Amino acid sequence: MSVQHGSGNGNVEGVLPVGVAPEVSSIATLAGRIQGSVSRVIVGKEAEIELMLVAMLCEGHVLLEDVPGTGKTTMAKALARSLGCTFHRIQFTPDLLPSDITGTSIYNQQTGQFEMRRGPIFSQIVLADEINRSGPRTQSALLEAMEERQVSVDVETMALPRPFMVLATQNPVELEGTFPLPEAQLDRFLIKLKIGYPSEEDEKAIVRRFRESSPLLEIEPVAQVEELLRAQQAVRKVYVSPAVEGYVVQVTRATRRHEAIELGASPRATLALYRTSQALAAIGGRGYVLPDDVKRMAGPTLSHRIMLSARTRLRGRDSSAILEDVLNGVAVPVESTGAGKAG
């Protein structure tokens, strides 16, 4: 089977091997159900919900950075309820200890043995609220669990449940009494996104929707955990042509050469951009990745993984503007193999 496809800034024409990603249509259907469910609570944020689903399909974690009251906690709860996943919220405070997250061994006088009391990290979706309000040791305990997907307490090592996703929030406005995440720890998050204020019409819709009660209480699961796990495996089979694969690598490597960037994106960032592009394509119902998928995911996956130079920060330029420059400087792939249209 051959397939021809194009993007706004370049065409990619290639051959899609037979049998690649036969479950893509089911992924798109699953994503549509989840998006529809979460959108019953969160108004006018379809793009942000889609990015959270991208992270979930890639088995990654999300850092939500925005001012209070924009719906970060509500979005996390709505996603957990829509998936039928276990959910736990951890409020990060300066006195929070690592054992408050992972759990601890407690001596049982009746049995004469130590028993493991598991912490809130043993949930399928964990909301780490205001993660930058806790000390580095506590932050590291959470981030280690995110990376290793297991927790070690004393001599016992326990695997975390699947699916497993951490949604961490931080307030960019209040800096007093906070401990900003260093770059090495920010790299553990697959995606960083901002929800932002709603439009005037959306805010009116929010007022009407929440007038009598919260629609969050009415959400029922629209997907099974097993269905989600199958989708996570299937999304890795989405086809990426050699030309688009090269484009992914060129974009991340370009961040290491840009004059405004002091520290460019790591190879882990290259993998993040590759996998999130696959997931975005699958959500769109395609079994192949377009350059536009890569361009769409460059901001959410790379913005928190680059360090701008001091001069750039003094000029008031942010990572989003610099990444736009990077993308404009990398040629969009054009591949021609003489393949016909899909049929």
C-alpha cells in the first residue's frame, strides 16, 4: 500500500509498509472519546487536552505551568475519571518528606514484622500540586519514581502501576519560598504546557456549566485500562519515513548551534519529539508522521529542555520565540519516491 501526504510547508511522499499500525483507527477513536469526556468539564482547551493525551499515549509525564485558577487540577481529575484510573493528589509543601510520597515501613506489633505502607505515588495518575514548593530531596524522590517507574523503600523494590502518569503543576508568579526545578529534572517531563486564560465566550460557558454543580461529578469512564495499554503499544508502530526521522534529528541538533541557546536539547529530547509526533499522528487517525506533527510538538517537548543565554533573557525573548527561529532555520523534508495516492 502506498500513501501520499503533504504539509503546509513541504510535501512528503513515501511508501507506507503493509501492516504498519493497523490499530491507528482505534487509537483515534479512543482519543476522541477521552477528549469529549474531558471537554465536558474543561471548556475551550481542546489543544491542551490533546497534548495531555499525547503524553499519556507515550507513557510520559506533563509539567503544567500556569497561574492559579486556570483549571489544572480539574483537568487532571477529569482525565483520571474519564480513563477509570486511580488518582491521587499530592500537595507539595516545604515540610513534605520523600517518605510522604513513596511510603514507609511500619512495625506491626501484632505480627512482629515490618509492613510496607504505600504512599500516594502508587496511583495510575498522580497530581503533584505546586511541585516547586517542596525541597530538592522531595522533588528528587518523585522524579526518580517517574523515571524508574518503581519505588525502593529499605530493601524492598516495588513496581508502580500501569498506566502511570504524573501531572506536576507549578506557579510561575510566586517565587518566594519556592525551589525551581533544575534543568536535569525538567528533562524528566515529556511535555510542558500552559493552559492559559479562557476567551470571553468560553468563560461565559464555564459560568453556565458550573452554575448549579460541577460536571466533574458526572463523568464516567469512557475507556478501559487495558484499551489504553494496547494503544500505548500500538502508537510506537506509527510509521516515520527516513526523511521525517532526519527532520526530527535536525531540529534538536539545531538547538545546540543556535546563538541564543546556551544549552541545547539532549538526545532524550530527540526521542521525546519523535514519540510525541507518532502519538499526535495516531490521534489524528494517520498511520504516518508528517513534518507538521514534528513542528507542532517541538514547542511542548523542547521549550523546557533548552537553556537560553543570559543576553537572550535580558532581551526578554523566551524559549517559544527561539524555537520558532530554530524551526524556520531547518529545511522541511521533501521526499519523492513516485508513490501514488493511498488506495
